[in-house]
Amino acid sequence: MPGQNLDASLRRGEALLHEDLITPLHHHNEAQNRLLATVDGSTRVVTPEQANELVATLRPNTGIDDPAAEHTPTGPRLARRGFFRGSLIGLGGLLAASAAPRYSFAAGTGGDLLVCIFLRGGFDGLAALGVPDDSNYNNLRGATRVTSSTGFALNSTYLLNNNFAPLKSIWDDNQLAIVLGSGHPDVQRSHFEDQDLCERAAKANVRSGWIGRHIASSSSESGTFRAITIGDRVVLSLTTTAYQSLAMSSVDSFALNGSWKEGDNAKRLVSDLGAIYGDAGGVLATQAKATLGALDELATVRGTTYAPANGAAYPDSTWGSGLKDIARLAKADLGMEVACIDYGGWDMHQNLGTPGNTNGQFSRLASDFAKGLKAFRTDLGPIWNSVTVVTMSEFGRRVQVNGDGGTDHGHGNLMFLMGGSINGGHIYGSMPTLSADNLTTGDVPITTDYRQALSEIVSKRLGNDKLDQVFPGFTPGKALGVA
Amino acid sequence: MTAPASPRPDADQRPLPSRRTALGLAAAGGLAVSSLGQAARASAAPPVRPMSPVLPETVSGLADGLDLQSSKAWHLARRVCPAPTAAIAKEITTRGYTAWIDRQLNWKKISDTKADALVKKHLSFATMTGIAVYKASRKQAWIAAKAMSTSRTIRQVFTKRYLYESMVDTMADHLYVSADGKASEFVAWFDWAVLRKYALSTYSSMLYAAIRHPAMLIYLDNQLSTRTAINENLGRELLELHTVGVGNYTEDDVLNSARLLTGHGVDWNKRTYAYTPGNHYVGAVRIMDFEDPNTDLSKGPALLKAYLSYLAHHEATARHIARRLAVRYVSDTPSDDFVASLAKVYLDNDTSLAAVMRALLLSEEFAASVGAKWRRPQETMATMIKLRRPSTIKAPKNQQLKSVWDITGTVQWLLYRENHQPRMWPVVNGYPDQAPAWMATQALLGHWYSANARVNWGNDKQWPSDYSSWASALGVKKGQVITEVAKKLTSTITGYTWTDEHLAIVVQRLSDGGTGSTLSSGQVKDNLGPALHFIFASPYFMLR
């Protein structure tokens, strides 16, 4: 039987709790995932629907009983892999199979600048979001919970931590959307592995990043500045052999470094390298020319001191400067289509702080984060209408605060989506009442695959309908409607 | 200065444009932006932006325009040494080409006390077993991974076992386990118990040790694989990456490979390999031409041994390993015939890696491949460090427990920027080894940045030297003839005899601000740095 197009999240389907009937075959190439069912003494490959039907017929009550999971700060250590009870909720959209309808979105005209923010360390969605009417939330989150006095209402159910208040105007203008219970269903609460997974957004034998694949599949344009990482090196999300991305820790530092003898913009070094590499011929000469050309182009941008527009006030932080540089590059008309930037420090196992205390760890980062984005929007002015900002994080954090006033690695999280053309002012996805029954070993379940939201963005805001190339092995479900 | 001294075979007969205009740069020096579309932007026409070439997957003839003059000894040194120097080239000449190769293959006979002592002193976790490091690190065994990564740079600089250490890193990319990630507690142990133990031994013995090591069993999830919940990761990668390679097996082979591997996992109490019969799949398995009824759970280990031996001796594995070594040591595009000849050596010598390397290094294809490889950052870094002549590593006691990256100073961060920290590639297939991956714009900029750092930032205190400056380390002194200094520096650092044109750039840099033919003390002080930076950034330094 040819490889079924099964999302690896089917591992969490009910049928898979019956190991004597159904054997999941994990392939690290998701497209090769298969289910084997032993029926009437013979083994054959079945679809998830067939598997579920078979189990429902033979075993009407699931009687799920997860083996005791020893919990550690980095997540539960499980005796068996992957069978989480709570994740059964809302799985309909995740149990994708070749038989399920494949939703496609009419590609938009595209052309938005994508700003992808990776919140490194495991962003604590429940420290941002308040659920005042859920007693579980209030009890488990304790002093870190967001209340109506420490948060502003997003709707009748949810609050946003007041330290994110600079985002309020964006929310009120319907340009900020939040997706609840989002993430990659395969994350294992491990920073390195899960960041890798979220950035590649494909199985292990796919070595490229999702944004790299977007860049490669959306056009064969090879402009030097199509995709830029603000940071010391290109993020994994942008990896692809089909296009060379650039990284710069700042616009001002994107220059050749050398002794003072090299002159302004190291022009003597540029000239001498141009000469010697020019003689090398072939690919090497072309490469060097492109490299020196990139430096030259940026030197021109750097030649004008940058003044944010419209009174935009960026916070005086690496984050603020990074966003300001993205705005600067966007306005410099370099053909930039994607800007990636990281914001780290969210791995707060201790001393999260309380929302009312602006000096708390989480409060400080939240405030910086929000101020930066508010300034970014202001600075961009009308360009904002063709900018889409997305956040992602490798996993969320546990609902219950730990003994050190912090939280440990969790699962489902929230994503922020922002932009002039985002269908904002709404909460998307879902999060159940945070009772023990509804949680996956104490964590918010993932009810929306983060690729769902990204697919809609890639298709409608970036105008790229080759979603099977951008997210191989992922079948989009019904549109959330974020874009 | 418009045409090179010697005619190039396929040069056309028109006078060549000057180098500067060839690259769109103004003949008068400085940057000309006209070719980069600035003028176009000033008008209403759409801007002409600089383009990034799409790099082909492999490149042959990296620098066809350069006339590379080098010696046989230097060519050998550049290819097999982590940090080749003129001293090593001289050693090769003195001992004799083949004799030197044989000595390097016989690595145990070469004493490497200095490198060993430094690793033992500062990075002892890199020398321990899993359980030992777990205890010694107070349950922070992941530090051992970083210790091992750090130890690679130290060994690359101080070792006398050049070929051996190079092979360790080559095989590390083949049987790859990332230092960052789920197997981080065990990768240091894997390094010495598998890679370092068998680097020039037989591949079959290395493979057997690797597949049964906790690091590999964890990294590729086999420790989670049981007969009722089979995880195919190792089963697949064993075929795809480690042995026969893509196209030589079917999906059924992968399934059976995974079934055969079930039960081989980790004892977390002892932190060592353990076979759990209860997890082992029972039933006939067939992978390519290997089959076994597999009815007896207790025979799981023997079955694994037989299977791995079959794979190690498979002709497709022979070609795969031969190609890996040919790409590392000969060229990005080795000929099929050459690979086949090395594969035959592999099989004729019971999978001996030493035998293959000997045949490779003595081959005509090797001799004809001068300048065919592009250096990777660890190699340029180790060489730049070594040329500054550090005498030792200086770090506070127990630094590996406090701040392991600091043990090599700024080096770690520079390697991080260049995406080549030892064993830190984030994907299962190990670091790429062909030029396009390492000469992208970001990579060129990264190397040029590192070159500036090594030359102009001042010496890392972690790498103290008996020589107080680059000048003294390189033997450059006031009163020396500038043109001679330029020749000496370029040839001893890169091993190539530069053309007059290119030497002239170095001469210009050394002379800057002066008029005499010999170096003044001011010129030594101010100009050696820029000259050196340029030499390190030049294609001659990058063409391995």
C-alpha cells in the first residue's frame, strides 16, 4: 500500500490505545506513517477511520488509563510513548488522513512582509492569558494568574495580562488575533528537539525550514534580501539549499569588520577581496560578488540615520532595536519578504512573578515584547497593512505553578498573529476548562496544529498556495479564518 | 595589472578587464555602485537589487581562475590535517610522502601527550562513561556534550595525530549524534568509545559499537522502539545514512530493520546499553539479502551482530563509505570509477578504513585534486589559532562545571556564528561537506569576521602564547624586505605560491604608509594585521 498521508498526531487517536489491535508504525518521514491492524488473524494496513471503527466495534469503552507518568521539570517521563488521554479532545481536525477532505484556501494576492518571531524557551501562554471564570485556572495558577484587575478583557471569557497593554490598541483595531491550544502535536517538551521540529515543520529527513521552503517555492527570485534573520546567524526556519539567507545582528553591524586601516565600510578590504575573488572565477567569483554587493547595498541603507516615523517609541532593548531594524529594512525597499527574529528568556522555571508586579520576570519581558510591537506598527504606518507578524514557541508551560513560583515545560500554547490585514480582535482555536480530565498530563492540550494558522497566512497573506511543499505531510483542516 | 602573467587555456583573446571592473567595482578603488542599480533606484524604474546566486548542489572547479601552485607535501597536509602548517609540510618532505602517511595511519605509535593532557585537565567529562559523567557532573551530564565539543578544537590545534583526528571528525558526521539534544548526556562517551576508538579501524567494528551505544539508541529513538510500538528512526537511518544509502532498500526493508532492532535500548539505572528481550519483535525478518527466522528472543544480540556485519560488508555500504571519504579528502565530485576502486579496497580489507585512506591518499585522483575542496570553519579556525602559536590552554580549575564554553575563549562564539561548532549540527545527517554549503554569502561573511577577530581582537587569554604578538609568532621583524615577507607569509600560511598580482596586494598592505622596501617598526605594528587578515580571508586560505 502506498504511504498514507497521515499526520503523525494520529498516534494520539483513541484507536492507538489498543496496542493489541492496532500497531502504529512511526516513520520519521511522516508521509510513510502507517497503521497496522490485526483482524481475523491477519495483519493489514488500515486508515485511521478504519482503525477507529474497528476499535469502536470491538471495544466500545475506551477506559483510558495513562500509565503513571513521573513528572520532571522538563516534562513527564513516560513509560510508553505518546498516549495522552486529554489530547483526545478536539482531535477531529488532527486525525487527518488521505480520505479526509483536504481544505485549500484560495491564495491571496500575497506580498505581505512576514515577520516571524520565535519565542525561545517555551512561552507561558497562561501567564499571558487570564481565564477568570475557570476555577482550575485560578487555583492552579495561584498568584501568577491574570485577574480582571491585572488584565484587560479580550472578550467575555479571556483577559490579556496588563503588561501586554501596548497590544490593546492593536486588538481593539481588530489587527491582533490569538490562537489558543496551538503547537506542534509531536513536541516532547524538550527545547532543542522541539525548536528544531517547529522550525523545520517536517519529519526528520527533511532538512529545510518551513520559511526556507516557502521562499524556495513561492518564487525563483534570487534577490539578496528576500529573507533576513536579525540575529547572529540564520534561523533554522529559513534553511534551504535553494536560497541563501542573510543574518545580521543589526543593520548597523552588517559590514565587513577590519582594522581602521581598511577605511570607511572597510572599503579597502572590500576592494582587495573583490580583486582577488574576482580572479578566482566561476561560482566563487559570483558568490563573492553577491556578498560584496549585499554589503554595498546595506552600506547605502546605513548611510542615512534612521528615525522611526509617527512618533514610534521603541523600547531601549535588543528586542526594540531588532524590530526597529526590521522596519528600517522594510522601508529601504530591498525586496525583503521575510524577517525572522528571536525573543528568548521565556523558560521561567522559577519566579515567574505576578502580573501586578511590573518588575516580575514575565512582566518585564511581556512589557518589552508588547511595547516593541506597538512601536513597530506605529513606525510602519501604511506599510503595516501588508505586514503579517506571527509568533511561535516550542511548547507552552504547565498549568500548575511549581514549587519555585515558576512553571515547567508544557504542551499547548498560544500564538499571536498580527497585521493590518489579519482578522483580529478574535480568539481562535480552543482551550478546554483546565480540569485534570481535560489536560494532557497537566498541560494544555494542543487542539490546533500551529501549521494550520501558518498555512492560512502563507496562502492568503503571502500568496503561496504550495502548502504541500511548505508543510510536507501536513493536511490543513477547516480554515480558522485568521487571514 | 590587467592580465595574469600566464595565459589560461580557455581565455579568449580580448584584453581582460581589470579585476575591479570585473567585479563591478570602480577602477579607481572604493565602491562603485552603478552596477548595483543605485542609479536605477533614483529614477522611477523598479529598483535593480543585488542577486544571490542559487548555489548548485555540488561545484567542481571551485576557483578555475586561479593558477594554484603548491607542493605535493602541502597538498597532503591541507587535506588531512585539521590545522595544516608549513612545519607539517616540511615533516612530510623530510620523512617521505608515503612514509608519513603510513606513520599517520599508525596513529597509536604517535605520542599525543600534550593534547591528551589538556583535555584531561580541563574537559575530563569528555573522557568519561555515561554513568561516570552523570555522577561527576552532579547529574548535569549534558555538560559532557559541550566539553567534548570544546575538546575538538583543542585537539585540532595541539594534536600530532593529524590524519587520525581528521578521521574522527569525518566519521562523526557519518555516524552522527548531535551534541545538543536528547543524547547529550552520552555523546562524549560515544566520541571516545566509538569514534576515537575505531576511526582508523574497520567500519564494521565502528558500526557495531555505534549502534549499541546509548547515544545512538537515544538519538534515533531506538530505546523507545518495542515490538508493539515500533519506532523506525534508527532502522531507517541505519540503512539510509550509516550503510547502504538511499535507493538501495525498500520500505519493507526499513520496517524489518526496525523490527530487528527492537529490544536494543538503554538501562537508565546503569546508564548503559541493555537488551530487553521482552521488547524484541519475534518473527521472520528480511532486509535486502539478509534473513533470519528470529524466533528466539534470547538471540537478539547475536542477530544484531550478524545484521550489522552484513550491512558493513555490503557493496553499497562500501561505495557509500568510499564516497564519504572521497568527498572529504579528494573532491566534491569524485568520479564513480574512483569511488568504485576505493569500495573494492574497503571490501578486500574487511572494511578497513585505514586501507581505504591509504589507497585514497596514494591515488592519482587525489594528487590531481589540488584546490578542489573548500575549507570548513573548524579548519580555518584551528589553523588561525595554531599560527598564533599558543603554548597551552589556560582556564580556571573546574571551569567545565561553571562555564565550559569559556575554556576556549571567543572561539566557541565565532564557530557558533559560522554554524560549525563541533557536533552541533541540528539534523541527523551531520554537517554538509561540499562547497556550496560553506561558501554562501553568510558563510563568507562569517569567515571574514572570524579572520578579523583572530587577527585584530587581541589574543584570547585562554590560549596563552610564548609569542607576544602576531609578528613574533610569525617571525616578522623590522628591517625585513617587504616583498620577501609577503612571499613568506602567503606561502607558509596557505601553502600556495601566490601570483605576482595577488602578492602585490599583500605588499601594498604591508607597505601602507611607508616608502621603503624594508619594514619599519611602525609598519610591523600597524600593517601586519591587515595583511594577515587579507591572507586569511583570501581564496588561497579557503582552498583546501
